Amino acid sequence: MPDEINPMQDMGLVHDKQLICEPQGFLVRNDCARMLCGHFIPRGERLYDLIDRYDNITSYVLNRTDVGHSADAIRMVAPFLVAFGASDYQAEKFYSENMKLMADAPQVVSYFRDVLPSFYDSCMYSHAADALCSLTGLARESVGCTQLELDSAASDMSWDERSMLRKIAAEIADLPLPTTRYRLNVPMTLSKDEVDMVEALDDVFVRRLQGTSAYDMISEMPAVGANEKAYALLDIRKTTQIDMDGTAYIGGETIDYQALDLVKDGGGLAIAYNGSEFAVHGANVSVISESSLAGAVLVEQFYDTGIEGVYDLIDHWNRDDLKAYTRYPDPGLMEAMLKEPELPMVRRITKDNVTEVASESSACRKAIMSSLGNS
């Protein structure tokens, strides 16, 4: 625990647990940046997938620092949105009409609000964060996000540059999308498709866009990435004086890996919720579900008994045992989850099963995180 004296905590008048959450995959069943690209850009979802792949490869496999800062994908696609005419109003309207919530998401948000300090930190664009708050009742100030100002960027972009970016978008979308699987931070030889993709996108982002408003937009845009998420976690810890062993972190993005790993190593609850492969490697619990309720069930158990209590609950994770689990602090919440047609898949992550769990979770994430079918 921090060395500072906290009299309120000594008197038992403050919480000793807190929640930090990435909404995508837990409250929202969309990849919000990808769906926006799919709406405004021809073959936009494929464009996003290739740039996201490039970001992950340069960040986690090649460990480069010139590009690939584990949030660059949401920055890199932004100029293409401008080039194809997306405005702030159109983005806000699109998300308000098309964002899809996980089952029970508003109820879970309300439940967390009543139980423990809750913070939401997402890489989603600000327009998506606005829609999320409107749909769930979240306070806007409680949600960190990536600030995107399309109208301002459009005023700086010439028509010639827009035409160039549209041509580049088509070139990128024509590239093969590599599918080779890589282990986190383990040096490996890239496949030929991967090398070709990296070289092609290096040519775009490192060379061809130099000196353009698009390059300035990418460089100057404040985005929530892996480092930002980890720093936010540490800042929240300093403010609340709640240490890692009192922190529950729910995330599923690749960029949640560092924050999940910090919480896991500190003895807290690190949940990869419909997690990507890398997110699962950073977590100690995996959840696969189309409802948010399992997250509330696990966090409530953590709030009452800590991480060992969560592990005990997972050891009894079948319908009969959960119905008879007398040590659960909120029977009504448990009953609500057990009324669902399918019991969420919840597993403790160990060295022995992490590869299997990561592969299965990643596949389910792709199925659950719906798109607009415009790839």
C-alpha cells in the first residue's frame, strides 16, 4: 500500500476495492473504430484490419519505436475518415444509431456505480464514448477515450491530399491480410505476406505522408494506447490509494495487456473479457460471454473476498454448484446470471492453459464483436 496516511480509510469510511474497465468487448459488442471505417470508407473494415495488424506487428513482434505505439491504428485510420468526408456530426449520429451493447450492460453499469469506484478507459473515439454514455447512463467524465476532431482536421486537408489518401486507402485494402500467429514479445521470423505488408505500410506512414496534414494529424492526435492505459491505472491508484490487490481490471483489447499484467502481478483481479490473445496472456481470469453479467458476478465476489475468493468461485463454475454456492455475497445477482440461457465460460488462466484459452477467446471475440459487413 502507499505510505501516505489515509485517516478515512483507517475509520473504514472509504472503499478498499476499485474497478477499471475497457468497455469494448465487455459493455459494447463493436470494435468502434473498425465499424466507423466500414461505414465511411470503401472496404474500410479491411483497411482497418490491415493497419491494425501493422500496428500490432511493429509494436509487439518487431518492438519498433518509430511506428507501432500500440494505439497507432486508431490514429492512422483517422486521416482516411477525413478524406472520405466523415464529419463529427456524422460520426456522432452513426454511433448513436449503430452501437450495440452487450446484454445487461446498462444494468451492470448501474450495479457497479452502487458498489465500488468505477473508471472506464477506452481507445474508442470520443464520438463513440458519447454514445456509450447516452446508452448506459455512464457519466461522461468517468470515461477516458481517444479525442478525434474530424471537422478541424478537414479544414486543414486540401482536396489534392484527400484524393491521394483515397488512392492510398485502395492500395492498402488490396494487400493480403496475413494470418500468421505470433507469441507475445517472442522474436520470430515474419512470413512473406507480413514482410510485404510492413514494407508497404512503412512506405505510406513513414515516407509518403511526410509533410502532409495527415501526418500531422496522426502525430498530434492524443490516443489511449497501451502505455496510456498503464499510466492511467497508476494515476488512479495514486488518487484512490487503492493498491493493485484491491483493483479489478476488465479488458479485452491487445492494448489492455500491460494494465492487465500489472493488476495480475499485484494480486488483483485481471479479467480478459472476450479477450484478444494478448489480453488473455496478461490476465488471470478469462470470460467468454455475450452478456456483461459475469463481469459483475466476479467483481462482486472480488469486492467481498479478494482474488482467492474469485478463484474459489471459479472452481465451482457450473450451474448446480453455483446455485448451491452459499458464500456468494449477492444471491440476487447470481440468480440473474443463472437465468441466462447459456452460462458464461469462465476460467482461471494458468501457464498450462493460457495458449488454449487465448486461442479460443480470440476466436470468440471475433464472432461476438459484430461489424457492419462492409469489409
